[in-house]
Amino acid sequence: MRRQMELGTVRVRLAQLVWALCALAAMVLALGALTYALKANSDNGAVTFIRDAAGVLDLGVFNLHNGVKEFSGEAADTKNALFNWGLAAIVWLIIGRIADRLLRP
């Protein structure tokens, strides 16, 4: 009985960790899109780091160029970031919630 309780606790903690990591990925993607929307200084190290991290977390499907939808014209980078990285953030949250439900006892 005690072993089952310990295993249940481990599964709950693992589910919480997976959910937190997926939520963090979604937050990085949202921040990356926000740096484009607010026209942040691309020479700033923090902005570059966030954009690079978001570029990795978009999984190649939701990237800025060749993403799900590609805008053209004025402010295309901002629209691409908001649309594609926004979708990627939603996908990360869905993945996190599904994984959380599967891992919990």
C-alpha cells in the first residue's frame, strides 16, 4: 500500500514538472512574439536570447518564415510572430495538459 502511495506521489510530481515545462515553453514563445509586437531592440542580448529560444521551441512547424501562415507586406515579421508563435504556444499548452492528464494517477 505504501509503495502505491509513493508511486502516486512520483507520478503527480512528474505530471507537475511536465506541465510546468510546457507552460514555460509557451511563455517563451509568447515573449518572443511580444518582442516583435513591441519592436524590441534586436541588438539587445535578452531579446536575441528570447527570439532564439522561441525559434527552437516552434518545432519548425510554426516558425516565422515558412510557418503555418506567412504574411507579407508591412509588419510581416510581427504578424508572423504573433500568429505562428501564438499557435505554437497554444500547442505547447495542449501537449502539457494532455501529458499531465496521462501521467497523473
